[in-house]
Amino acid sequence: MPWYYVEAGAQKGPLDDDTFISLVTSGTIRAETLVWREGMRDWTPYATVAGVGSAGAAPAVLAPGQAACGECGRAVPEAETVEIGGRRICAACKPVVVQRMIEGTASGAGGLDPEAMLADLRARGGYDIDIGSVVSRSFDVVKEHLWPSIGVSLLMMIIAGAGGMIPFLGVFITWVLHGLVTGGTYRYFLLKVRGEGSVLNDAFAGFQQPRMKELMLAGMVVGAPSMVINLFSLTFQIASIFQMRQIDPGFETTALTGLFVALGGLGLIAMIFGLLWAPALIILGDEPIGFWKALELSRRLVMQRFFTWIGLYIVMILLSLVGFLALCVGIFFVIPMLSVMLAMVWDDIRKQAAEARRARAAATA
């Protein structure tokens, strides 16, 4: 059965086993390279296929006497590896893996370890967000997949909006659905960014395990400040209509002023927490690592480049305004573009962390 792999967003193949092995040995196919062959359920990083494997994945193709490093995914002579944590580790990766174990942050093959990722980013002095490049590349992605992008974005907006139309319970339903809808949308576009050929079902990943519970909880935490604002405003309006105006006709002006100040303060708090925690839904759309781990990773990543993230969100707001001004039609292009931008930023951060890990392993070797 032939092999296929993804390089620079393009599918390569078919390849026979010998050619595939030679590309692994030469380093063309690396740990994070997505590979696929008949019998596999989806495109999978080579490190996962070559390491402990995953359910439904075909076994790695290795030459006799070779083993796949469970850290970097390279095929190396088995005699030059050691077993650590049930994985074969090559000599170049051994110091890094051992150091992670000392720090209590050893990760399993194929998964996202927040502490290891942050350590890799610290080793390279943090990460970079090229806002101009993100805007340009996201524009290209949406343009290339125009109608599916618009269709998926509108469909998910309709699902979220339909819940909000239910009397009395609408605000609570929207609160619960927020993470499920947003996380699924991010996953759909994240796969597009990576050139992995996402389908409509990927947009509903938030309603499927193992992401459903984690995205729902994370979405409720992210939306909690806004929920407090909504409940505060609703409670005041009900009390004002049925009680307060009957007691003191002049109370309304004073109360509305107080409400304006209170909502302004709560809105600022909601904006700050929304900024710190918003990437958590992208993280969970990519890897279901647990809602609290995702929130913490999101907060720590944003704090590293806080003002850059503010700049990114300002650009996104300006793009939204431009979309509305373009006879309101442009917004249908901008809405999916905003999701692609955030997905692309997360993918860039993961790539930078992976590059830093390889550099550390090479320097240690």
C-alpha cells in the first residue's frame, strides 16, 4: 500500500515503502510530518505512527535493525537507542527527554504537553507573531476554500444563534454552546491551514468526544464574565420595571448611571479574560488536553506577547469594520478569515516550539 505525506501544505505521494524509508532517514519526513496510507483513519504525525502508534494506524515502516525514535520520529539503528518510558529514544533526543523527566514534564508520543511546549519556547526566547503575514496567509486560505469557509461559518453561527432565541433559557444555552461551536469551527479551519483536507464533520468535533466536555467547560469559563454582565443587566431591568420605578420615579436616572458604570467595569474584566483565555478553544480544538490545562496554557502564552495579541485583536476588529462597510457583504468573507487567523497563529506557535525542540536536541548531540 502506498504512503502519502504533507509538505508545505501540499500532499506528496504515492510512495513505495523503500522510498518512504529513505525520506525518513534523510530527514525529509520528520516527527511532525503528517503521513497517511490505506487503513489509517486520518492524517497522522509520523512520530505517532512510528512511536507507540494510535488506534487504527498502520505500523511504521522501518528497515531491518532500525527503530523509530519516540521523540523526534527519525529512523535510527536500534542499537543506538535506549528505552525511556516505554519508548525507544535516540542518542540525540535522550538528554532532552531525561531533562523533561527530571522537571516532571515528560510527554507521551504524539500529544501536546503544555509544560514541554512552554519550555521549548523559552529556550528560543519566546515566540513571534507576524500579524501582516497572518493576515495575508489567512486571506489566501479563505480565498482558496471560499464557499466551504463561508458555509461552515454561517452554519455554526446559525446553530449558536438558534439556541439564543429560546425564551428565558436562550442566554444559558448560548453560554453552554459557545465552546462547542467555536472549538469545532477552529478545528475545521486549523486542518485547512495545515493542508489536511478538513470536511464538514470536523466542524462538529466540539459535539463529539473526547473534545465535547473539555470545550463545553472551557467555553463556559471563557464566557463567564460576559454571562455575569448579561445576568446583572437582566436582573436590574426586571427589578427596575416591576419594583424600583414604583418606589421612586427619580430613581431610574441614578440607577441607569450606576448600571452604566458597573457594566463598563465588568466589560473591561470580560475583555481581559477573553483575551487571555480565547486561544484555549483553539488549543482544545487541536488537542483535547483538558480544559484547565488549555486555559492555563492560553493565559501563559498570551502573557508572553500580551501587546502583540492586543495588536492582533485590533487588526481583527478593523477587518470586521471593513467587512461591514463593504456593503455588509464583505463580512461573509471576513468572519471565516478571523477564525483562520487565530488558528494560524496557534499553528505557527506550535511550529516554533517544534523547531526549538529540534534545535535543542541537535545542540545537545
